[in-house]
Amino acid sequence: MEDEPALAEILQALLRARGRFEVLLARDAEDALAQARQSPPDVAVLDLEVRDLDVAGLLQKLRQDHEALPALACGGAAAREPAGGFDALFLKPLDLRALLAQVERILGERGRK
């Protein structure tokens, strides 16, 4: 979930270009939860700076249905390691290669289990 549409679309395009990712974009927390119920995610990438959103609370709700869901947090320079058990924090401007590598690592580990 990313509140900057251009960045969300870039991430979506880069992940889809890898050829093995289905990427769903959520407009808000309700949309994220609804999509996760319909199509269980393998990994969540959440923006820490979405206005009026408790990101740690959203992750907690996602993990009620998907207990072992890996989650990556993205935020600006002022972002701190968020509460709620995120697997990694990426600062903006995003290092897209590092983010993609982390997603691939997580999915690779899940595929081996």
C-alpha cells in the first residue's frame, strides 16, 4: 500500500516485469484488507506515511488472517523502525533494487517451505 500513485505504479510494473509476481495495489486500509481476504498475499509492502493510517494496526489485522505474512515498511527519512513486526524498513527515496531483492528473497524462502 503506497499513497503516491506514481511510486505504486512503478513498484507494480517492476515486480510484474519479473514475470512471477501478481501485484495488487490498495487505495486504503479497507481495500487492503478486502483484497487480502480475496487473494491471500505472499508479502505486504506498506507505506508508513499514509495519512490517517495506523500501519502497525493494519499489519496486525492482515496477520489475523495470514499469520506468517512477511511485511516490508517504506518511509521517508524521518521514519523509524515501526512497531508491529515488519521484516525490513526501506527509506525513501527507495532503493528499488534492494526492495525487489528483499521481496524475491522472502518469496524464495516461502517457496522452499
